[in-house]
Amino acid sequence: MNRAELIEGLVKDCGLTKVKADKVIESLLGRITYSVARGRPVKLVGFGTFLIKTRKERVSFNPYTKKNMITPATKFVKFRPSSVWKEIL
């Protein structure tokens, strides 16, 4: 499913116009992004949790130079589905 299909679903299910449905999606994604970027998890009951995790600094191998190198610590967003969602799948 892409964004256009999601908008169409909101139009059919909620009776919104396409413009309002797009604004709802934009607002939802913006608020999730804002909260997670500040280190606060977003918990949607029955769906899942968006949270930020950190990968530790580690030694990795560069296949081009054939040498080990240090890969710095990085942050990434993790989605953990709820148990209800896992059962559906």
C-alpha cells in the first residue's frame, strides 16, 4: 500500500475529502516523527510502538581496502508490533 491508496481508504472509511485525508496522514506522520526524534516512544495500542534505538560502535571490515575499520554508533527507529497485530499476521 502506498500513500495514495491510504488516502483512498480514509476517504471511503471516514467520509473525508482527499485533501483532509492527506492532512490527517501528514499530521500523524509528523507527530510520530517529532516524538521519536526527541527520544519519546510512540505507543499505538493494538498496533505497535515506534522507538529510537542505538547501535554500538563496532569494528567492521571494508571489502574494498581489505582492512578493518571502526563503524561509529548510530541511532535508528525501530517498530515493535503489538501482540494483537502479531496474531493477525
